[in-house]
Amino acid sequence: MGYSSDVTDTQWAIIEVFFSGENRGKHLQTRSKQDLVNAVLYLNKTGCQWRLLPKDFPPYATVWSFYRKTFENIVLSLGKTVKISEKIKPTEWAVLPQRWVVERTLSWLNNSRRLSKDYEISTVSEENMVMIPHLATLLRRF
């Protein structure tokens, strides 16, 4: 059974290189990396808890382990960081010429239910959960 958050074979061919080196642990060697990525995308899209992943995905502990080992390394290797801005003072407020770009990006992130509340404990995990919907948005273009 497929979900709307699943990557297609064409999309998988594009991103497979990022997941080919992660084989630590028997549980990761016996599972399809595409199934594990699909499970992480499903979790991010629906906002469900790890333990409530549907049974057609690998066990939640395997998916969680894959997520922790792989996505953190990918985000760190890309060198992208999330910058938290300071509060803008009323006297320094100015209209931004490209504000629609920011608003559009934030509206795309609103489609990810996992980001509706602050579920993550570590900032690295939260950064990953922000990068995952961006990955899904880019993959939909192929």
C-alpha cells in the first residue's frame, strides 16, 4: 500500500546516493532504505508518534535508528543550519521586498504536521524535521 508521502522510484534514484553508506547494524542491512525513508517522510507529513507508524513500514525502532544515524549526518554534511533571529524592535521594522518568498516557504512547512508543535527534544532533530519537508518538496519537482 502506498502513501502520498512515499518517494517514487525516479525520486529514489536521485537521493539514493545519500543513503547508500549507512549499513551499521543488522536491522539496517535487512531493510530497504527506500522503505525507511518513506517511513520518515510519512512520520513527518502526518505528525504521528514513532510507535504509531503503520505496520506496512519497518518496526519503529529500526526507522528511528535509521533516522538518527542517517538524517543527522546528511544535514551536517550539507552544511545548512537554521538561524534563529532575535526579536525585531518596532523602530527597526521595514518592509522586505522578497517577503513573499519567506511566506511561501513557511506555508509549505505548514503541510508537515510534525512541525505543528515542538515535539523534538534536541535542536539537531528539529533541524532535521525542518529539512525533511524541504527534501519532499524538491523531490516532487522530479
